[in-house]
Amino acid sequence: MAEKLRITTVQSALEWEDVAANLAMFSLKLAPLAGQTDLVVLPEMFTTGFSMAAEKLAEPMNGRTMDWLADQAAKIGAVVTGSFIAEDGGHYFNRLVWMRPDGSFELYDKRHLFRLASEHETYTAGQAKLVTEWRGWKICPLICYDLRFPVWSRNVEAYDLSIYLANWPERRNHHWQQLLVARAIENQCYVVGVNRCGTDGADLSYSGDSAVVDYNGHRLLQVSNIENISTISLSLEMLRTFRQSLQFLADKDYFEIFIR
């Protein structure tokens, strides 16, 4: 078990609806990370930007993005995670892939689809939360709009770290910044939020504001309005000591979530 976990946040502009260009760009950016990190976090829909053109852009599960993720994870020696537009069983998904260096992977389909962009009319909502283990850490990866729904994020699985991949517009960046802190405090866990920057094909601006927040709500990292790759080391021992001193999770509510 690794007491320390090195996490790399990759805040980047994206080429609009251009899978090949984005994969080439991220290949260059990730190359120096080999042997330097345990987990690389890319933005939501990192190959296309937040597009509703699923019919044109969706890839099968044996397509080039899956191959690229497996290749990058193997080269870096770390988990690489990000979401892309996937086609599976006749449905389109905003699908997060948790790709390990050995080529094994787990999936999470975005549960809360962003109604203001009609995402729910194009994509199929996920049915299950993912909590996975990596190097002794329990980790819950989620996607963008999921951040607004504390019941879905609630730490009933005793996870140590939650991750939010995003294309979160600058016009609501105050919400993004505050909600990341709220999720960290209420769940007594580390929270990592990785957002894109730049402008997309729908003329939306993104300030990034990617952040790492500790279990006490303190920002360990925040990066705004620039392309940036940062690696930060998190301590499992410090998290457990904090939880032991303030045992708020012992009094959490138990509930069921009904999937519609």
C-alpha cells in the first residue's frame, strides 16, 4: 500500500471535435510524466470538447481512444483517466475510463447529464457509481455536473479521494470552486477537480480553475486561466489522522438511491 499518492492534473485547451489533434497534443504533454506520477487526470471529453455531436464523434470500446489510454498508462506507469464520447450497445455515453498500466480498466458513465446543454437528449445516463482501488487508496471518479449532487457524491464507501473531470464554463466558475471545497469537507476526503481552459466551438470560455482540496477544505493547488500540468503528493496517513480526530462520517445518514 502506498501511503503517498502522486496525482497529476492536466489543465489544457482542447481542439474542438478533433480527436486526432487532441490525442497528439496530450501525447506530447504526458511524455515527461513517465515514472513521475501515480495518477494522471485529464478533463471531461478530452478528445473532443463538450460536444453533442455524438453521432459523428462517438467511438467504440475498441477504438483509438481506448488504445491511446492503454498505451499512455503503460508508458507512464500510472493510471490515466479521462472521459470521451463512447458508443456501446446502440447508446452514446459520456464515459470515464480508469486505465491501469497493465491494460485493465474500469468505466464510469456520467450519471447527471447537463440539461442546459441538452446532454440528456444525446447521451444515456450512467446507472452506477464507481469506487476503485489504486495503490492502497479508495478513489471515486465522477464527471462535471455530478459535482452539484451531494447525494450521489456522498462518501458511504469510505473512499479517500474523489475526482471530478470537467468542462465547466468560466461564467459559473465560482460554483465550481465552492462546490469542490464543499464536497471535500462533507466527505472528509481529498478532492481533485480537473477542468479545461480556452474557448470551445460553442464559443464558451473556460478558466480552468483546476484544484486539489484536502479533507479540511484547504486548497493545496489551484490553477486558473492557463494551460498547466501539476503533480502533487497526497498523504493517506494525514487523512486518516484527521478522520480519527473528527469522526463526523460515523454519524452519516444511510439511504438508498433510486435510479430512474
